Amino acid sequence: DLEALTDHLLGAGERERAGIYALRAAAQAERALAFDQAARLYAIAVVHCRQSETDKRELLMRWCDALVHVGRAAQAARVYLEAAHLADGEQAAELRRKAGIQFVLGGHIEEGIDILRETLRQLGLELPVDFRQAMHDLFEERQRLLQRGLRLTVRTETQIRADILQRLDACWAVTLGLLITEIDRPLPLVVRYLIDALDAGEPRRVLQGLCLYHASVEGPLGSTVRGPKILALEAAEDLSRFEQSPHGKAWIALARGCELHRVGDFQPALIQLQQAADLFGSSGPQGVNELRLCRQLMASLCVTFVLIDELRVADKWAQEAEARDDLLVSTRLRLVTSLLSLVADDPLGARRQCRDAMALWRPAGRDITAFTEWTALVAIELYEGDAVACGRRCEELTELLAGPAAVVPLWRGRVLSLRALAAICAAAAAEHVEPLITRALGDLDAVEALGLPCFSDAVKLARAGVAELRGQRELCLSLLDAVLGSAEAQAQPLLVASALRRRGELMGGPADPLALRADEIMRERGVANPERMVRLFAPGFCRALR
């Protein structure tokens, strides 16, 4: 047992021999895919092995590979920088580029971007400074793509110059790394990568470029970017008939999952994203970032549609991310899974989880994390029935809706619908009801204008609350019945149970058979306090119930 022998030698003070055995044990662990073990042993070898600068650099790079594989991004970044000090020329630049990407992935965004700007310039690439410049650069790059088209002369790697492949792979790593963190500044690089990949002609790189373009540009920004679509996903699917690899299948599944995610078709989206996650997860270190992306997308669907069993899985992902010191993913997943504390009737615990997550990592700007924090806090306040807090939340959203994350229809719909629910909650306790109701109806109209069927029943349930506040009992009951009779709503059992409970309360109070049946449905899914949980879906009934 080489690892046990290493520990024994360290305990005996024979550090140089321990370093030699640690190196052998690390290589053995790596072959067995035990990368956590390998990372620990490489760390021992780096400290205690006597080596030349060249050998130490190679050892540091092997340590980095193990760290990247287990998602220890920030630590990997620091080790890459240490290796870069022992390298020169293009290798030093490549190691610094890898360090920058890992800093970004680990949540140290500004530190990472400072490094990446330098290395991107060496590749003839530039990162936009803000959302406005990103959209301008995206338009210019997209015009180039439209003029060029998707013409492709297929070549193998051996037919392409090594420096072209190196530049492509560096652009890909930077682009994907930044897209996991933010959704605006990397967009011009997505298009630039696709153009360069098409020019090079290597099928694997073209396929992943087409899929990423569809997932990040053509899908979510289709209605905001001028000009015709290039039908990137269809082209990728055609190419996949020749590129029959797990990597290609994974990217096709991810692109399809992103398309379904965009429109909120959550059940097939989860199937496609899980398929992609399984394939990326089994592909070694090169699939780590794609796996992180899949999990974040799945978690956002779980919280939007309150899928409790799936959220419990996401909670395990959050624990794994914390153990890896993955600040970005652990923060976002902790915000998402705070909803589980509400399921357990622990709003204080949910609030504490949000506070602790943001204390761990609070990015600047109006990114996905800011959206996620806002939605988590509104959910808590709705659950508590805190009309005053909900009234304040209605005033906070203007800046977020002007940011890049609001371009994604699903996220925009989620935030607008929550603001409408917050306004309805505030109106239920207000002296002057109509201004808040008018605001809520405006947001609900905006949600409907997005044209996403996944929000249709939630909007009807919110409008039922408005109707009850206005004393329109028949309209309220009609809207509740529409939700209960909707086939699509059955995929959201807590939403249906909320409509059922409100109908029962209006007809016979909390002891009505319909209300009791609703409570039973919620408890079957682990909800500890159905009376409070229903506020998350259907505020506005308080006056009638009093």
C-alpha cells in the first residue's frame, strides 16, 4: 500500500523517501480514477521530492490535473501560477491562461479576468468590459458568421497546424469557463470560436461550437439579436451522424436541454440535461466544466417549479461543491436549495442559508447569482406572509431586469411572476389595494407576453388571488378550476395542491375536504406546513379567509 507507506514515512520524519513514494502512489491513484487521493499525494510529492525545475513543473501540472478533475478550481489556479513561474514562452502563457480560467470557475472572477485579459490579447482576442459592449461585439461577430455561413471542409487534427488547434482550445476553455460564471461578456467569444472552428474543419470542435452557440446565443437571444438564425442545433445534429462520440452526444443533449430549459419545458429538459451530465461526468477532467453547467441548469429548473425530490439531489451537489471549495457553484446551489428549509417549515434556516451562501461569495453586478438570491429571499417572505417585506421587494427589481440574466425568458418569467406574487401579498394587508394590484397585473401580463406555457397555470393562480382581493368570487373560483383542470399543471403537484386548498378554504374553510386533501398531497411530498407553503403559490386570499 504505497499511500500507507507514504504516511508511515512522513510520521517517521523520512520526508524525502515519503515524497518518492507519494509520487508513485499518486500515479497509482490517478490510474484508478481516485483523483482526490491523487491530489493529496501529489501535494506531498511537490513538497518533499528533490527535483529539477523541469521535473517540478511537470509534477505541478500533474497535481493541477488532479485538482481540476475533482473541481478544486481555486487551488488548481494557484498551482498553475506556480508552474507558470517555472515555464517560459507559450507554455507559461498557457499555464497562466489555465490559472485564469480556474480562478473564474472557483468564484475569484476579477482575479481570473485580470489574468485572462493578458492571455487573450496574446491570442488576438478581447473580452468586452460590460453588457453593452458585449452586445455590440456579439452583433459584429454574428454578422461575420452569417456572411460566412456553415460551410465546412472536414479535416483531421493531423491536417491542421498545431498553433491553430492550440488557439482554438484556449478560446474554448476561456469561453466555456466564463459562461458558467456570467452570460454576457463571453458571448462574442462563442461566435468567434465557432467561426474559427468552422475554418479549421475539425468535426469535434465544430460540433461543440455549434451546440454552445445554440445554447447561449441563438436560443436565449433569438428574439433580441437581429438577422436570420443559422439553425446551429440542426447543423450539429447532422454533424453528429459522422462524429459518433460520447462527447458529441453529450453536447447535443446539453444543447437540447438548454433549448427546453429556455422555454421552461422542465420534464424533458431535466431528462436531456441529466443525460448530458452522465456523459460529461464519465469523460474525465475534460468534462468537469460541462458537468457544472448541467447541474446549475437542472437546479434552476428544480427551484422554479418547486421539484422537491430533485432539490434534495441538488443539495448533495451543493455539499460536494463546498467540499471542493467551489465558491460559485456552492453559493448558487445553496441559494436554490434554501427552499428545502421552507419545505421543513424553517424559514429562519432558509434565511440563514442564503446569508451564509452570500457571505461565502458575493459577486459584483447583476449576474445570475443576484437573480438567484433575490428569488430565494422573496420565496421566504411569501412563505412567512410578510406583507411589508414583500412590498419592499416590489421596488428592488428594476436594476436586475435591466441586466443580462433577464434576457433568458425562463429567468425573466420567474422573477416577474415572483414580483407579482409579492405585490399581491402586500396588497392583501394594504389599506389601498389597487396600486399594488395594478402592478401585479402588469407583471402577470408581462409573463404571459413571454409566451411560455410553463407559467400559464401559475399566472391563473395568481390572478385568482387578485380576483379574490377585488371581491370577484366567481372569477376567482373559475380561475382556480382552470388550474385544477389543467393537464400541464399536474406536473407541478404543489401548485395544484395550492389551488385545491384555496378552493376548499373559500367553500368551507381549512377543514373543507378539498383543503384537507390538498394538505395530504403536500405532506406526501414532505411539506411540513401546508398552510404556509400555499402562500408561496397563492397569496391574496387573506382578507377572504379572515
